[in-house]
Amino acid sequence: MAGDPVLVGVDFTGDTLRVLMTDDQGHQVADGEWPLPELADEEAWSWEVGGRIASLFADEGEHRSALAISVAAPGAVDSETGRLLASTGQDSWDGLAIVDSLKRHIGAPISAENRTLCALLAETWQGAAAGIDNVLYVSLRGVPSAALLTSGRLVRGAHLGAGALPAAPELDAAAPLDDEDLERLSGLLADVVAVLDPEMVVLDGAEAHLDQLVPLLEQVLEQVAPGPEVVRSTLGERAALIGTIRLASTLAFEGGRRG
């Protein structure tokens, strides 16, 4: 018995894979999370990820198909080709052809995007910045990264590197920020805000880190770039996954596959 077709969102990091399926209205149908082993090449990645997607296509005996699939990847992504150019996950993923490798196993429209950009889309769709068109989103998980929405458009940069924060320290979620890291982060983000002039800054990370950084950044911005509201993410670690559903919905609509 065939079930209704679904939108599929995929989010992967260096060690975790998340998959979410919804109907065409965004209502959850299935959800899964698994650890990712070391995957030495593109073929290993496609079988691991494609297999996990396929495992969720069966729901109580109903074999489902995909309206569209969108993938959030760790690193610089060429959204036109669906290729992960430079991975911040496993080193072997540099150059990973995400879209082409999944299309070998799954017959559906597929797209790929950077995880931080997907998280930003989610926060402006269903999260802390819902309905706002000029937003700076900052993830403090691991190596800090940022994404910008300006006039409702994502900013990717000339070399698809917009949002990288190379001067930011890599953070340990289990340890509090020391004074040096706090100073570096607040100063770096204040400079970014002063140049980009967003309406809102959304910060995501460990609660302890946000407790330290949010009030400090508010104080610094009041001195150097007053105006934007500083808020915490409401979607947290699932933001990138939720953002892929929005992208999949758009992809399905543009491909004429809805309904």
C-alpha cells in the first residue's frame, strides 16, 4: 500500500545524521537520528545516508515516495551543483557530490545547502526571527559560524564562504567561555553587526555560553552599533533540519510535484 508522498529534510554533521519527513503542509510524518561512522568516500556516504532515508520511507507498511529532498551539509556548499566544496565534518567529504550521489538511489528533486544557512531560514520561518527580513544568525556550536538574510535574501558570498568566522575560537559545549574567548567573540560579532546592520541577531549554542555572551554582546552593541535586537534561537540544534523542510517545500513547488 502506497502512502502519501512526503517532503524530506536531511541534516548531517561529522558524527550525526538527522532525517525529518513531513506532509506538504509541514506536519511531521517521521523523524530519525543516528550516529554517523567514518565514511571514507562518496559511495560510503551515499549508501549510509540514502539507506537511512529509505528506512523512513516505510511507515506501518506504507511505502512512501518523496516530493523533494533537501540536505543541510557542514561546510561550504555550492547550491547550484549540490556539491560540498569544503567540509567542516569529516575530511574525506571535501568535494562530496551530495545531490548526484543521492539521486543514484532516490528518484526525486534534491537540493543541498550549508547547515548554518538552513538554520537561519528555519529561525526566520518558525523561530525567533519569524517574519523578519534582515537577520544575522550565529551558531556557537563547535567552530562558530554565521549566516545573513538581507532584504529576504540569503547572502552566500563570492566564493560561497559568507558566514565563516575564522577568528572565532572553537568552543567546548561542556566548558564555560573564558574571558579571552568572550572578548574575542563579542568584539568579532559587534564588528559584523556594525557592517551588516541587521534588524535582529539570533544566537544559538550551549545555554551556558548564551548566558555569558548574550548580555555582553548587548552591552557592546549598545556602544558601537545600537539598534539590532539580540535573541536566543528557539529551534536550537534542530534548526538546520527544520530549514531543510522549507527548502524541500520550495523545491517541490518549483518542480511541479506538489499534490
